[in-house]
Amino acid sequence: AFKLVKDGMDEVKTAEAQTEMAQYYRDGVGCEKDEAKAVHLWKLAASDGHPRAMSKLGLCYFQGVGVEKSKERGVQYWVQASMKNEPLAMYYLACCYRRGKVVQKDEKESFRLMLAAAKLGVVEAQVWKGQDGGRRWIG
């Protein structure tokens, strides 16, 4: 799979191919693990407006993986990706709003984002929804 995606990326250089290739480098699947290269590819794809790349890049910044840690920058990428309906970015933002991490605590926004992420297939959000449907979140 790595070779197929890499060959496709070399020919087309699309944001989708860059995003897929970055994940291979991040995880070391079919290649040597290279977090810096993964971040570089996600930056390229994010600059083309690719929402999943923005979400992945946000996580890298939030956790300091392959880049200098900046939770603020991570959240900025998640906001951009969420505006493009990227499910994981919505989930990560919901968690931030729930806990008041980097952003001001906002349980209603957290609830809205968590429900959207659940509807778009994020398992963690679906588990949360199944546990109490957010009843504990809204006072």
C-alpha cells in the first residue's frame, strides 16, 4: 500500500495522497518512521485546504509530535478542519471545550461538536453519546 500511495503521490501530488503518505511516515508503515516528513506532508495538504490533514496537523501541534508543541496552534487547525466538517477535529475540539483546554470552557459548544462527530462516525463520540447522550453535559 505504501508503494502504491507513494507512486500516486509522485505522479499527482494531491492533498489526499499527501495526507495518506504522511500517515504512513507517521506510523512507520512500509517505510521508516519519520514524524518530520509526516508533518511536512500534512502541512502541504493543509495549505491546500485538506480537512483531514488539518486535523492531523492539529494533533501533532497539540501533542508536540514532529513539531514544537503548541496547543494553541493545534486548536487553530482543529477549528479550521471542523468548519469543513472533519469528524476527528470536531471530537478533539469538543474535548477542549468540555475541559476548557486552550479555549474557554463551553459545554454547549462541546455538546454540539460531540454530537456532530458521533453522527460522522467517530467511535469515541458515539461511545460518549451511548453512555448518557450528553445529559450530564447540559445543566
